[in-house]
Amino acid sequence: MENYIKICPKCGSTNVGSGYYNSAPHDFCKDCGFGDIKTESIAFTNFPEVKISEIENFRRELKKNK
């Protein structure tokens, strides 16, 4: 069975934290700050979970799509 890890959909970092805002779960990237709560009008973003063996492929795709 392969392990999965949350990854930042903006920068590809796996340094992702979790917290709560108004009792709602919230993920954020500790490296680039993506998903961090900055205003009262918030759009929550789901951070994908990828197989650990697929992290580099995910990061390559992010670079291609920039």
C-alpha cells in the first residue's frame, strides 16, 4: 500500500499545515503561504493528496502549466 501526502497546488511543496477558521478545516502552504487566510471573504482550496512516489511528476506538471 502506497502512502499519500498533501501537496501545495501552487508551489508543489509538501510543507503543508492545517488549521481551523470559523470551525472549518483549512490547509495552507508553510512555504509560499497559499491558502492562508487573509480576508473575511475566503475561498477555501483543497490541497490534493498525491502518492509519495508521484511528487516529482506533480511538480513537473505545475511548472509546465505556469
